[in-house]
Amino acid sequence: MMISKNMEAALNEQISLEGYASFLYLSMAVWCDNKGLSGCYQFLIRQSDEERLHMMKIFEYLADVDGLALTPGIQEPPRQFKSVQEIFKTVYAHEQKVTKCINNLIELASKENDYSTQTFLQWYVNEQREEEALMRNVLDRINLIGDGPQSLYFIDKELESINIQAATAEAEAE
């Protein structure tokens, strides 16, 4: 099965977006590590790895459908952030952007009667629903904790706990 050039180009744009997300979350993780926020660091490293996995799934899919995956030039992400709160608001906004792009890909696949790509993209639909719910949960917890003098400590502990729960769930799913 061959994929259309139009769909191939759109999936390559998604590769670039997923690659940028991986680098963005990695940059955020480094910032957190520099601030002594090991729970946030581990959480964001895990998110960075996930985004790279998302990118690689598209590479593999394009190979399966006789397409050409392009290794993207990744724009350098910011290195400095105002706060942990800003980081997670940015992550949530980025995940919403990715969801919109996935929906646009499905719309394109539908217009082209590309049922294989539609089926492939369903995994991303489910993944994005989970990602957005997770980031909303993180933001809700950060908002509950507030921004008092000890808030960073408690935010870091919450993220460490969420990360452990996610790792446990993944291990059980395998």
C-alpha cells in the first residue's frame, strides 16, 4: 500500500512536532533538575521519552506504507522558565496543540479515504486523551498546592508520585 504524498508530508510535519515536544520536555527537565526538583525532572524525562516514541511510531508507519519519513531539523526549545507552574501550563498547551494536529491528520485521512492511516492514528487519539487528562490532573494538583514558600517541595513530591504510578501502570500493561 502506498501513502499519498500529501499524507506523507502531513505525517512528516507530525514527526517534527513530536520531536520538538521531546526536546521541549527534555529542556524543561534539565531546568527542574537545576532547581533541585528531582520528581519534576523524572516526570518530564519520562514525557520526553514518550514523545520520542510517538515520533518513532510515525517513522515506522511511513516505512510500512512505502512512504519516506524525514528526520526533522528540530527548533531549539527555550532553556529558561519562570516557574514550575509555567512549565506545566506550557506542557498542557502543547498537548492540546498536538491533539488538534492529530485530529487534522484524521480529517485528511478521511478525505483521502486512507483507512489504514485513520486506523493507525486512532492510537494517537487515545494517547492524546490520556496525555491531556494527565496534564490537567497535574495542573489541578499544582493549583491546589498553591505557590506558598513550600509549594515547590510539595509539587515535586506530587510529580514524583504521579511518575511512579505511571511507571507501575506501564509495567503492568506489558
